Amino acid sequence: MGMKKRFKQRETDVIMDGVVYRLVEGEYGVYTYTADLPSEVTVVSEIHSIPVTALLEGCFSDSQITNIQLPSSLKIIERGAFRGCKELMELKVPDNVYEVCGAAFKNCKGLKRLELGKHTKTLGWNLCEGCKSIEDFIVWDEVESFGSNMFWCGGKHLKYTEYSYGLYLGNPDNPYVILEWNVGIDSPQDGEKIIIDIHPNTKFVSSAAFNRFCDGAVQFADIDEVVIHDGILKIDNGAFSAGFLIFNRETIDTVRADNLETLCRAGGGLLGRTKHLVINEEKITDLVIPKHIHKIACNTFHYCSWLKTVIFEGDDITIERGAFYHAANLTEVKFPQKVTEIGSGAFEWCRSLKRLELYTVDKISYQAFEHAGLKSIVFHGPVGKIYENAFAENPHLDTVIGFENVNEIEPLHGITPDPFVATPMEGKYIL
């Protein structure tokens, strides 16, 4: 079958039936294979009474296996474990596997059926990229994290159910939406009102799920309304876009949601393409984040031109990457007493934000407020770490108060770190 790769054998390695097992942190994992690996493989559950718990990164990649039996002791399938296994047609993941990492089945072009374990919680990015033959993809209700681009460049033969312009996979209790580049349904007719009502039981809206409304084939069709129910855990970036082409163009008239918590949790940049946000029948222009919300997910409110003020009522918040990126008319943010993190680009290009007051902050990441319109910054309490360029490119910034409360500046490029590059404060606050 041909050797997968050269490897330096360790004393504790065990080779059985062409499979190389390696001891990692007290447990065995499948590390690689030898030239005599058969086409039908059985992975053992234990070696010397030590359990086999992992398929390590790339362990069977580019092999010619056609069938494989995996043990119930398995806990994780690492990145690219079966990448390029073109002869593999079917796989049942054991129920105790809690995570299947990114690209685990990338370019398994013969794979027709993949059933995840009943207790699998995390599915990585590009999991089945290039799986051009896949028809059945079975996932169970305990999944909590669904990676982007699951069927990129593949998936055109998947079995699905159509509902309100969406293609759904899964089961009645977890029918996540999936509509990738090579999967499609008929375009809307001219003049047809487009209302996308996400299935009430849906947990995940995948990358590019509805971007067919935003590509050249339908000439940037506008969506009249998107209805988001409170069961959604995540909206992938790009679910309602065709990439960067429409970041400055509103293509959705109204998003309706049961509550604000759902949107803050799901993220995905949906609102950045929206003219109006309606929550519980109330039109929103100013955001009041209630105290029970402790995180704003990536890109949740990016490009929200309708957003004027944000008030955090709680005691602690984490603001993830790009959460308010390019909210051009945002003039005021009232932060809580404790901020765990302000992610990279969280308020980048918020050109109407003139004054910033922060209290206790654990981390302000790189470019968090770059290209904002800041004139003054006040640190009222301790700041654990500020990354280089966190406040860069604010040409009118002339007042910084309380910088002595900052504990550390983290460099990005191995040079003297300065959070105020390309501002009047450049070089004045270097620890």
C-alpha cells in the first residue's frame, strides 16, 4: 500500500497489523501506519491494559483503507486523521468520542456515509471538505460546536429537507442548516418576498448557508426578513454573505429575534447586513445588554450602521473578535465594572466613538480600537494586558488618563510594544 511517511520509532511504540500506536500522556493513540497496512483495519481498544483514546493528527491520511472499526475507548479524532482516504466509503464514530477535529475527513472522495457519536460535542472546521460522494451525515443532539465550511467543495449529494429557503440536515431535534457552495435550490422569482424563518429547533447555521441570495447568480437579491428563534447556538461567518463583496451593503431588511441573548450568543455577522432589528416586536436602535448576558460573540454587531449606543448592565462581559467592527454610528459604549476581554478588532473602525472609559479589564487585544474616532481614554481601574496596536491609528487621541493602572503591554512583532501607534500618544506610554 505504500508507506505513509517516515517516522522515528520510539521504544514505547507498538505496531500491530500495520497500525503504529504511540504512548502520549499516559494513553495510547494511533500515530501512523506502515507499508503493510491492510485495506480493512481494526483499531484495538487497549495495549498492555492502557486504553487507546485518540486518533492522532494525520494518522491514516492518504492510506488506502476501505473499512475501519474503531474502539469504544476512543475519545478524540484529531485534525486530518483520515485526510485523503479516497477508498473509505463509510464510518461510524464511537459514541464516546467527544471531539472530531478540523479536516478529519478532508478529500475522502469515496465517503458516502458518516455517523458521528451520540456524545460527540465538537465538530471542527472543514470536517468533510472535498467529500464529493457523501450522502448521509448523521449528527446527534449533544453537539455544541459546529465548525465552519463543513462540506466545502463537496456535499452536493447530501440528503436534506427543504424548509423556508434552507436545506436542513440532522434530525427533528437538531436540524442544523447546511447550504454550501455546491448545494443549491431554485432562486427566488422576480418580485417574490423572501422571508427566511429559521427552523425553531435549529442549533447551527453553517457558513455560506444562505449566501446564494448574495452572489452574482441572483444579482445580490435582497432578503425581506430573517426570523431567528432562541434555540440557535451559532451562526457561522458568511452564512448570509458572499464574502467581503457586500460588507458595506445592507441586503436584509429586517431581522426578528425572540431575544437579544440569542443574537449575542450566535454571532456570525448577520446583523451587519440588516437595516432593522426587531426583538420581541420592538425596533432596536440602542442596545441595552442585560446582566445575564456575559459574552458578545464574534462579529455579532459588525457593520451595524443603525447602532448608536451600547449599555452593559451586568458586572462582567467578554467581547469577542470583531463584535462591533465598523459600527460607524456608534457614539457611546458604557462598559461594566469588569471586562474579561475586548477581542481583536472588536471596535475597530467605530469612527463615531470619541470617548472611552474602562474599569477593570483583563485583556485588550490587538487592533481592538484601531481606526476608531477616539479623542480620550480613561482607565479607572486595573488593566491586566494591552496588546500592541490596540489603539493605533486614532489621529485625534490627545488624552489618556490612568495608564499607570496598566500592568503589561504585549508585543506582536518582537519590537518595543506601543498600543498607541500612529496617534499623538505614540511613544508616550511604553512599559
